[in-house]
Amino acid sequence: MPSPTDPVETRNGRQQKKRAAWGQRQDAIAVMNQLAARFGLTPVDDGRVRATGQGDLFDEILKTLDGAD
């Protein structure tokens, strides 16, 4: 992968400047991560979904009311 910065000679001396392609790459990765999080496609969400099923809410309410665990 190419370097994210290029040395450039400016009036203040030699400085590291970010390349435009690097900025676009970083923006694309940020958008991809935001969309993945929004739609629940992150590895953490996948683990949460697989850990327990949705279950039956009505049965859970009855168990709670009956005091059964």
C-alpha cells in the first residue's frame, strides 16, 4: 500500500502532506463502518443476535408473573 503522506517542500520547510487518495480512502472506510453499524452488520451485533433467540415475549411475561425462573 502506498504511503499516506508525501514529503513536500513548503515555505516553512519540508512537511508531510496527506495525499487526496488517502483522504478519500479514509472517508470511504468511515462511511462503510457507519452503514455496517446502522444495519447491524458488525461482528459484535452478529454475536449478540446468535447468542439468544428472540423467544416468545408472551411466555416470558407469564413466567415473570408466575414467579418461575
